[in-house]
Amino acid sequence: MIIENVTIIGVGLIGGSFALALKEQQLAKNIIGVDASEINIEKALALGLIDETLSLEDAVKKSDLIFLAIPVDATVTVIEKLMGFITSDHIVADAGSTKLSLCNALQNHPLRKRFVATHPMWGTEHSGPEAAVSGAFKGKACVICDKENSAQDALETMEFIYKKIGMHLVYMNAQAHDLHAAYVSHISHITSFALANTVLEKEREDDAIFELASGGFESTVRLAKSNAAMWVPIFKQNKENVLDVLNEHIMQLKKFKSCLEKDNYDYLLELIEDANKISRIIK
Amino acid sequence: MIIENVTIIGVGLIGGSFALALKEQQLAKNIIGVDASEINIEKALALGLIDETLSLEDAVKKSDLIFLAIPVDATVTVIEKLMGFITSDHIVADAGSTKLSLCNALQNHPLRKRFVATHPMWGTEHSGPEAAVSGAFKGKACVICDKENSAQDALETMEFIYKKIGMHLVYMNAQAHDLHAAYVSHISHITSFALANTVLEKEREDDAIFELASGGFESTVRLAKSNAAMWVPIFKQNKENVLDVLNEHIMQLKKFKSCLEKDNYDYLLELIEDANKISRIIK
């Protein structure tokens, strides 16, 4: 299978890496980039991520597949607009980290079946077209949500593409996706952002951080470099689940605090041994 | 310089990796391992990390250099004991993640000058002799504390060794070390332990964690696999500094919580942009 024309909306880290993967696997002949940023489009053209750029309407009308990789709030707005340009031959998919708001927004759309709600679980802390990398999605999971609401051909095309670029597929409904994403991905980002702010607040000597930062600190704080414009809408759309897990996390930290305050080192040992159990899941 | 006999007390991740580094750089001829665990000694012998094993007293008396890489509470006990066996020709150094308790414990010892308080800032989440790796300390910082309290020859020997195995040296007093270590290293571990407990508590479906864990989650939670027996004494000895930074961290997390609860997404954006500033320090 080779798709004549694919439009990628948002030619940054995810969109750019997806474009590279499509080309590498010979899944797309011509890739049209659409981006709110003229600079990003220029970079994406220069980097060879995309072949051309068109207006949203022209791009959609020319394409067989439209893939959105923009902040999740913009996704809702842009998808509602572009659904006005598509026919029952188009396929629309997105890569957003939240799924419920988008699926709810589209639920009564007459062409809802042309849309496949997906979340390829890959990313780095970098952003922009220059952050796009080759082989990005290999070995990672791609969540497909509410598959019964997509047309069989649209679903199968997206399944084929994701498998071809090396992903394995996981199915769940949009609500379950957002819950699990909050637990496994979104909270890690809040932890990391808050850790960076903690260290920047307490440690006024940049040199000390720089000199003493070991691999451990670096890996814990890595996600704190993640793009703010991308993460605010994710937290906003997934507010209830994020608050739920954030409250639990603050409670867990308070247990460590209480152990230290009360010199209860037996319980501290227990807490750490409990945490060690994560290695039964994350090798 | 090649040292005839080096005793390494604690032949786990750090002691074992230090032994490998000494051999690789031809800094030691014979390495004597001492460890409370008979199994660890057997493993260290089998892996070629050490050449022989002796009782603490015999090992110390035979050695020119004694290097301790055991939990920081055990370090205080064992060093007080072994200082009874040394002469003014011996050099004693440790690799502990806290320095003030140990320096305080030794401050009035008649042979204090034979001791060099050091913290090679390298580690992984793994432990035991089988976790020892070659080239471990390369490119990392080694903190040397209260150098004015060590004899010139002892200090210079340790400086020579650490530089030879690829480390750069940072000097500070023990109190400053413990403060900076709390800010830059110890809090990362608490964050990661608490994150693991959060996720294990909320996410009852192991499969969901396993399937959905992206690189981001893995890197944030990696330190949660760290050895409990090693970390409890670190937190205990550095309790005041750790509590101080932990309180700040909980406060920072509460800011994220409050933003979500109050739908204050402008401030949330600001918090994340503040966190992004960590990239001016951690590339």
C-alpha cells in the first residue's frame, strides 16, 4: 500500500517523525505539511520532512489521509473545521495524548466514521521540526480508541500504517485511555516539571546543579524540558484524571515526609521496597 | 603510581565498579574484598572484581588504601572500627552520598588526617557485584570534602586516582555537600520512589503500565528501583536538608494542583515555562 497524498497538520516532533516514518516505509508518495507557523513549514521543507505546503482546505481536499499532530486543544478546533472539507473517502487520524474531549466533540458528526482516534505512545522532551527523528515509533505501543466508531477501511489503514512503522496496537475506549494516560504518562510530566521548579528554587547556584547532576537527576528531570504549549491543553482536557493521580502523588510524598519527621525508618524502608516493585513491570 | 594492596569494603555496584576502574587504569596490583555478605564476596571473586578476601582487620593491615562503598550508616560504624587498625601510612576514603555525619564522627580521631571524604557522583539503579560496570566514573564529578582535614599525601593520592579514572574534582565542605546533594540527587530519588508508589497504587492493571509506559515514564521512574538498604541511611543522615527540599517539592506540586482546580491555565503555562529553564543547566 502506498498513499498518494498525506497531509500532516503540525510538522513538529511527532508530525515530523511520522512523516519520516511514512517515507521510510514507503507508505506515502507525497506529504503535504500544514502548520500555523510559517517558520516550521520552512524548516520541515528544508529538512525534507514534507514535500509541499498548502492551505488547510486545499491540503485536505488533495489528500487521502490527514494526520493531526498539534496541541490537543487546537486538534479539536482544527478537526471540526477540516471535517467540513472531507468526503467519505478521506481518513482522518490524530496523535493526541488525550482522547475523550476529541471523541466527544466529533461524536455526532455525520462523517465521524472517517476519523480514527489514535495515540502513538512515543515522544521526547524536544519539539519542533528539527526534533523529528527517524525510526521514532519502533517498538512502542499505539493506542486506538473507540474503534467501533471508525469505518472498517479507515481503521484498517491506520492499523496497517502503525504496524508497518513498528508499533504494536492496544485498544481501549477514550475514557479508559485518558485515565491510564494520566497514571502512566501525564503524572510523570507534572512530577518532572515540579522537580525542576523545586531545584531551581532551592539551588540558587547553577554551577552546583551542573557539577553535581548525576545521571539519576538528569533522567528524572528530563521531561521538564517538554513543551509548555503542548502540555497545558493535555492537563486541561484530562484535568479530573490528572488531579486524581496528582492528589495520590502528593499523599505518597507526604508519607516520605512523615517518615523523616517522625524518624520512622522502618516504614521508610517499606515505602522504598514498595517502590522497588515497579521493576516487576519496568525492566 | 601503582598501589600494592587496596581493600574495598562493600563489593557492590560502586565498590565493584571502583575495583574495575583501578585495574583498568593499572592503579592497583592486588584488590582485597571485604563484604558482610559471603555471597557478594563469592560473586566478586567469580567476576574478577577482587583478587582475594580477608577479615576486616587483616585486609586493612595488609593494605595501603582502604575504600569504603557500603551504606552510609554502616560506613560510620565500620570506619570507626578500622581506624583502630591503621597507621599513619594508610589512606582511607569512602564513596558515601552523605558526608557530614561521617566527618563529624571522625573529627576528633587522632588519625583523621589519613581519611579523605569523597563522593564520586556516579551510580545506577542497580546493586550488587553483578551491577559493577567498566568505565563507570568517566566524565562525572567527584566531590572531595573538607580537604584541609586530610594529610596532603592522602589527598593527593585520592585526587590522582579519581582523575585517572576520568573524574573531575569539585571541592566543598561536608555541610555544603549534603545540602547540594539533597537538592540535586536525594530529592530525585524520593520523587521517583513516590511516583512508583503512586502509579502502583492507582494503576491496578500492570498490563496497562507495561503497555503504555513510554520512554518518559521509564526515565522518571527508573530511580525507584534503587536499593532501599542504601537509601534509607542516606535520607536519615541528611534528614534536615531532605525535608527542606521535600517540603519545597510538595509546595511546587500543590501549585500545579491549584492551577488545575482553579482552571488557571495561564499560571500553569508559566509554571511549565519556569520548569523549562532547567535546560539552561541540563542539556
